[in-house]
Amino acid sequence: MTTPLFEPLITGPRIVPVLVLDQPEDAVSLARALVAGGLRMLEVTLRTEAALACAEAIAAKVPEAVVGLGTLTRPEHFAQARDAGARFLVSPGLTDKLAQAAHDTGLPYLPGIATVSEALIAREHGFLEQKFFPAMLSGGAPALKGMAPLLQDVRFCPTGGIRAEMVTEILALPNVFALGGTWLTPADAVREKRWDEIERLAREATALVP
Ligand code: 3PG
């Protein structure tokens, strides 16, 4: 079984802000700031009560954004994410039930892996694009380089611990199709609605992508 790929959805820089959101109105302002800074691929994490409503609000009001849902850790999350308008799905890990639920949605899906064995299992489920997580704790760029010859048909979106100064090196790896993280949306800036600061961070990140 194979799923549609995530990569063809990418129209701008290969950076995916990972968002933790509490308020749909703020979600829309935040998404507009990120889009103004050049970033369109937005992952709303299912870590808050309001996450689905926030993703729905972005999908309805910020058409330039490509909104996905992440932190999908239970099979029922997948249909909820699809119904909220998610265009892609992300999990921090993978189980048989999550793999089936992902296939059932027909949407691009990045299962989380941290080791070669996990990547092999995810590949057996048909997922050739995977989230390498937690990327920096799991070996960062050297680990991705080490996996390249072993998993020649698998490509990764590393997230977890990535900061602006690592972007250029990581995106230059041939087995990396995108990367993500929360460094673009500091919690205090979101809480205090400092959208200009977030737009600036997005612009700076955009400038790092070749
Ligand atoms: C994720 O789910 O991808 C991570 O929480 C992002 O990690 P970061 O907060 O270290 O960027």
C-alpha cells in the first residue's frame, strides 16, 4: 500500500513551522504572519483542546497556507484531522493501527521514526516519506547521512531540536525533503500576539533555503 506524497504539496521553502495553538483567532493571525514571511506548510499539533478548530480556521481563512495536523497518536485522530481540512498528517511514531488509519484517510502522512528499524517498519507499511524525530537527540545530520545508503528510497523530514542555524546543513542532505520545528513560533511571541516578530522569523528562515 502506498499513500500520496507530501513533497508535491510543497510550493515554497521546505520548512514546516510546528504550531501549538489555543485560539482559532490567533491561529489565523499566526498563519497569516508565517505566510507573509514566506512559509506556507503549517503543521498544527494535536496537543491542545483547540487544535482541530485552529486547523479548520486556518484552512478556511488562510487559503495560501497548506495546513496539516501533527501529533496524531491515536487511530481516531486521523479522521478528525481529515474532517478539519488537513492536507497532510504527521505522527511522532508509528503503530499498525496508526498506519491503517493513515491509509484510510488517503492523505499524505509522515510517520515518526528515530531508528533504522523503525524506518524499515514504516517503509513496510508503504511510507517512503518519514518524520525523523526527535531529530537532534537521535543524531541529527550525521544520523541522516548514516541512514542514506541503507534506506535509499526513504526520505526524511527531521524535526525536534532544530534551530535556524542548522537549517542550511540539514536541508542540503539528499535524503531530506523538508524540516520542521517550533523555533519559528516562540510561545511568548504567540501569547503576546507579536505577529511582526513571527513574520520576521519566517522571513529569516525563508532566506536560508536555497
Ligand atoms: C515536533 O513535534 O515536530 C516537535 O515537537 C518539534 O520539535 P521542536 O519543538 O524542538 O522544534
